Amino acid sequence: MFKLRVMKAFSIILVIFTLGYVPLTLGDVVTEGKSLTFDRKKGNCLACHAIEDGELAGNNGPPLIAMKARFPDREVLFNQIWDPTANNPNSYMPPFGKHGVITREEINKIIEYLYTL
């Protein structure tokens, strides 16, 4: 029985290394979220929002500070990024998710980063 468990564990490890799969840590997710947030082809949040460490920030949107306190319900923030026009048809903010600019996974990474602000 023990030998079988060891062989299963070894097989799983072998598959992980063969496929190059390495689980992301929360730090990795936050780093990717920050990169997406600052990326001019993806989130481009700096076009309208002031963000810590951001250069040439716009001022059409509110500064992105105290995000966890402002959006304690993660789903509300997700929906705001996905399609802000659902709650406010006159919003300046584009519906990034609805229009396929960023994916659900990318929005979740962005939120992890925003929750550090």
C-alpha cells in the first residue's frame, strides 16, 4: 500500500514537472494583477485612475486607494470591471470583460492587486 502511494505521488510530481505546471502563489497573482492593471493593452487603469507607483495617471476616475474598504464585496468590484455600464449606462469606464479586453481570470488577478492598495 505504501509503495503504491509513493508511486502515485511520484507520478503526479513527474506530470507536474513534465508539463511545467507550477502553482501560483498569492504574491505571483498580485504581481500579475499589477502588470495587467498597468498594461496599456489590457486593463490600462492608469488612463483614468491614479494608482500608487503609476506614472501619467488620468483623473476621469477616482483614485484606486483603500479598495478592500471601498469594495468589501468582491463580486461588486468584479462586476464594476466586467461591465460598469450595467449599473451606470453613462459610465466613462469601458466594459472590459464584456467586450473581451480582459478575461475573468485576469479580472480576478487585477482585484487581488487592487486589494493590496
